[in-house]
Amino acid sequence: MDRIIFHIDVNSAYLSWTSVEHLKNGDGIDLRDIPAIIGGDQKSRHGVVLAKSGPAKVFHVRTGEPVVDALRKCPNLVIEPPDHHLYHEYSRRLMELLSEYSPDLEQVSVDECYMDFSGMTRHYASPVAAATSIKDRICSELGFTVNIGISSNKLLAKMASDFEKPNRVHTLFPQEIPAKMWPLPVEELFMVGRSSAQLLHKLEILTIGDLARTDPALLTAHLKSHGRLIWEYANGIDDTPVIGTPAEAKGIGNSTTLPQDVTTLPEAQIILRSLSESVSERLRNAGQLAGMVSVEIKYSDFTVFSHQAQLPVPSNTNASIYECAGRLFGELWNHGPIRLLGIRTSKLVPADTPIQISLFDLEKPVSEKQKKLDAALDQIRRKYGNTAVVRGSLMERGEDDGEM
């Protein structure tokens, strides 16, 4: 039986949920129908845009930009502060409703999840009919809209859900890739961020189709393992399962609240290096390999953003964790002052799990050398303490970190 995967994504979640709550409490203005944002404070004009309405988008207001810049574009912009307790409550209600349709739900953020609908399709005329029914019920009972993408794997389902919004159902099956996905700009492909897109443009790779037709050896030469990953994504290749039940070990991570805000890339890289070494050591001590790495940034205005990526091969080496964390940080950081940095690993598997190495994995010899170095450092630290071997770049800062 062919897999049917749904990706459900709430349309402008923070703003939608705030608006629904206001309407329930008697406020006659729907924030979704006027230029409005969630984020910061209207009086202080501080903070960044966390979510925006459709009318705000007309003024070119962008998620992640400073509120003061958004107000310059639209002086009459209505600003509402974030309410994370409210968002988690609406997220819980959404997941409860969706669990009635399939037990195989993988929530990946407060406002999006994957659903393996493979065994449920026989109850509906088509996957599109099923998704439309779910979408309409969410709108009727919970008061907000979602986009649902449908495909045979998670990647293509996510790409489909990002097509025209709001309140839509889209398909992107493998046979639809040339017509629906390949004409799109390369930066619209999942896991192609700003810096990756700039490099691809220099290589005259402008569309997802261009990327799909590029020799993967060229991409690995410029982007290492990430180049191979995005080549696979451009060709619709993704066999990751929908993980409906939490793993026994949910994740291992570390974060540090900084005594002074970090404002430069070299400072941030020092902290990321320290966190990567700590996290990878904990993974090795626990006998685990990580399949996913996420980076969290808390800015000086206390707004929090995170980004995650799957490792091409599960790993617990310092080098692989740091390389992935550094790339994620580069895609995520908006150059604002940083109050907290964190790295977390998930999708853990036992260290003795057989791992299939791709023919494209050009870093295997380096990995073996790195494993031996990591093991030697672990042994020294266990015998003489964690400060027995410290990188010179880390000695000046010496922050205490906290386990996530």
C-alpha cells in the first residue's frame, strides 16, 4: 500500500489564535482582516514580528523583522503581544482533534504536524476529500484555518502545504514534481536557507528544477553533506517515517544564558562549539546517536526562535553536531543581540545501530578519525575532570551551561 502523508500547518498561527480568542471575548474586530501583527510592544516599538495578517503582508511586513521597521511600512499597524500559554492551549486542541483521524501524528512545532493517513484512506472518496473534511472541521469547531499538504512522503507533503494560502489543500505526488515544484525558486525548497541560496545562485542554480538536475558531486564539493541532502529533496527523495510515539530517550541538549549579549558571529561560534562538545559527549556517554539537531536562539527582547535539521547519518561526534548547528545558526540568526543559545539533539538511536553509509558520504574517513579523537578526550575528561582539556577559544568566556 502506498503511503499517504498529510502535513497540517496553521495559517499565521499566533495571530489567528489571538484573533479567535479576542472574538470569543466579544471583540468585534478580526485581526486577520486588518493590518496586524503579533510581536513586541506598540508603545516601546521594540521586538520583532512573530506573525502577520494578510493585509499586513500587502505592506510588505515580514516575519522576523523589527517591529519599528514594520511600523514604518504601515503606521496604522495593530500590534498584539504574544501569549504563549494561549498558543499551547490552541495547539493542544488541534492535536486532540487530529488524533481522532489517525494515531500516527508527529508534532514538529506548536502549529504544524505530520499525519500518516495511509490506513485511513478507505473511509473517504480520496485523500483530498479527507483533508478537505479535516480542514473544514478545524475551521468550524476551532475557529482558525490550516493548509494541508498531501503526498507519499513528509518532504513533499510539507512543500505542498506551503503552496497558495490560506485555508487550502494541495497535493504534490512524485509525478507532480516537474510541474508543481521544479519551477519554484530554489530558496523555496525546504532546508535551503539564505546562505545556501546565495551560493546556489553563484553556481547559476536558480530553480528547484536546476538543483534537481545538478550533478550531486558538485553540490557536495561546495556544501558537503548538506548539498547531497538538498539534491535529494529537490528530486522528492525522503523516506523518513512519521514518528507517532515518543522515543524512549527524547533528546539530549544543552543551552547557556549569556552574561553579556552576543552580537558577532565569532562570539556565537565559540558558544556553539562549546555546546556542541558538551552535547556530543553526553550522547556518547548515553550510548546514543542523534538523527536530528536543533538550534535555539533567545534574543535580548526574549523572543525565541529555533530551527532543526536531520543529519544525513546519525552521529555523536563533535564535528558533525557543530557543523550542523553552525549551519542552522547561520540560517536562523537575524543579527540581533543574543541572550541565550541552545543545541538539542533528537531522533536518538543506540550507538550500535547498523547505519547505512551512502556512496555520496565523502566525510567517512574524517568521521572515523574524529571518533577516535572524541573517545580520547572523553577518557581524559573522565579521569581528570571536564576542564582538563579546553579549547583556547573557550577559556576567556567560561559560562555555565544548563541542560535542556
